Amino acid sequence: MQKVSGEHVVYAFSPDMTPVLEVESGEIVHFESNDCFYQQVQLESHVLDGIDHDRLNPATGPVYVRSAEPGDLLRVDILAIDVQAQGVAAVVPGEGILSEEAKEAIVRVIPVENGEAVFKGIRLPLRPMIGVIGVAPGDEDGPCPTDTPFRHGGNMDTNEIVKGHTVYFPVRQPGALFALGDCHGLMGDGEICFTGLEIPADVFVRLTVVKNKRAVWPILQTADATQIIASGPTLEAALKDAMKVAVDLLAASFSLMWEDAYLLASLTVDAKISQVVDPLVTVRASIPQWLVSTEALLKELT
Ligand code: CA
Ligand code: CA
């Protein structure tokens, strides 16, 4: 198995990133994932305005996947997210959904014991997730800083991007140029205070090219749903983009007129919030597997 060291990072998903590793389609790759502060915060006295802000949100990679071409999908199976023994979370006045109410900057160093984070004596079961994950964007989207999610993926901060689930990314550049970082030990929907449990991790993924399938936004396959992940300036804008894709897929999959598919989506598709604190916010349109399988939906992408 090939490994990408945590020293090889990018701070933007750029159309012309230089790969640090080349693999065949179907290979498993081990990524050393740094935390979003590049491990600069180790003590509660390490105030966030004292750290090097040029080193925030590093993404490990990128990896060139042979045979991936624009117009394909990159299938990323998440095989393991092994987090380290300590994470960090912080409140920064001016950030988060309650930005005006937060008066004091705090940093909390939170140990992990037996699969649980221990915060102020409260034991929190871990659910490790990947915050930043994506591929090189199209030329028209230009470089996307790693703090910003968009059509290439990036800082989607989606708490269902976990072990056992699969993410499909639209390939926009030869080799796809895949990178990841910013794991969280756990995080609620929304990431409301601006951080999750920020934590370094060893991440193992299988990277597989799916030929000739075009998508606009990343697609997440969970045990019980297919989720279109879209990001935009507002929740409403992002949700429109996600739901448009979901309704079009249902129309194609069930051979329905668009309005019937719209109605069917209203009865069955969940709107979910990923995060509301990054430069663009992220939502998902979640189509249940009991209605239609991910495989059947992917057939409609041409
Ligand atoms: Ca993040
Ligand atoms: Ca984070």
C-alpha cells in the first residue's frame, strides 16, 4: 500500500496541482491527515491569533489516479479513519452561527480514551469524519482555497463522510488529483461554533475511476441514502443546487415528468445541513436507498 506523508500538503485545490504520488485505479492509499491547525495548537494557552494562519486547513496530497479523465467520477471508499489520542476545539468571537454572542476566545484540548472524547468529564462517542476531501477543480472554477467547499468537494465538513461510506467526485482534471485533511473526531450537523473535534488521523481510502459518468456536485453513498452535497453562499442557494440534482435523478430513474419527480422528492428526500460556518455553506439532498439505490441513480449520470 502506498502512503502520502502529512508533510505533503496543499492549501488550495488548484486545477494545476502537482501530484506527489501516482496510483492505479482501485489502489488503497494511506494519507497522514493533519488537523486543521497543522498541529500548531497543543495547549489551551495556544491562542488562535498567535498561530501561523498560512498553515490552516492543510490537505494531504494530491494523488494522481491513472486513467481518470474529465467526464469520469472518482469513487473514494473510506476504509478507515484512525484518529490520534488528542483533539482540539475552539470558540472564536465573530465566528460560528452565534458569532455575536461569543465574547471569549477559548481553546480546549480534548483527550480521546477508549473510543470516546472526554470533555469536562462528559464522555462523547467518537464518530471520526473527514472535513476536507476533494479533487482538482475545473479551470473555470480556478484555485479553491482548502477552507472553501465547492463543486470539487473541499471543506464540506459533512459528518457522514465516515468509515464505510463512499464519496464520488466529478473528475475535472487528468488524474483527478485527490487530497484530504481536516478530520474531526466528532461533529454535530452544522459545525455551529466553527470547529469540530479537530484531530490528526491516518486515513485509508480506495481510489477507483468510474468512466464516463458526469456529475456537477460530489455524491455521498451511505448505508441508507444517496446524498448530493452542494455548497453555496446561503443555505437556500446550496439547497436549490442539491435538490435540482436530486429531482433530475429521480425523474430519470423512474421515468417521471419533472413535476412528478419534484413531488416524489418532496415526499421522500431529506434536506440535511453539513456546515454553516465556512466561506460557503454546505447541505445535502438525501435520497433514501429504500426508494432507489445509489447504483441505480449513478446509471442516470451520463
Ligand atoms: Ca473544516
Ligand atoms: Ca475542522
